[in-house]
Amino acid sequence: MELTEDQIKKMDKETLFTYFTTDYPDEEYGAIVSLLFGYYDEKGKTGEDILKFCIDNGKTLDVAYNGAEVPSGATALISVNDGVLYYT
């Protein structure tokens, strides 16, 4: 199911997470979003909070694998299998 950017921005954080991990047409990006499952930082932010922040602020999640550098200006979130999840 493909939704408009406006429809996506109006979703609450839990619905956003479910949409991106189950219904989003770009399965590769959905797999990246799923890496946020169980994320909880020292400030009490969850993976759903991070996803909502990214959507609301035009940020994109990505992963740098196998020692690839996280791009300059990116914010690293968590270590994942042989990589780092970040947003730009």
C-alpha cells in the first residue's frame, strides 16, 4: 500500500513503524527501518520516536556495512551486524 507523504506525516509513531516494516513498497528501506525494533536510548527515545523524527524532518535512515564510513553530517544510532545504522 503506497501512501502520500502527507498521509505518512500524519501517522502516529507506532503506525509509522508498522507501515514501514510491513506495507511500505520499498522492502529494502523497510528492512532498514526494522533495525530500529527494540531501540531505546539513554534519553528514553525509542525506535518509533527516531522514525517519527526522521519522517517529520526529512531525514533518511541507512546502514554503513563492513567498515564503511558513516557519511559526514550523519547521526549514528546503533551498531548492527557488521555495520552502523544512521540517519542523514
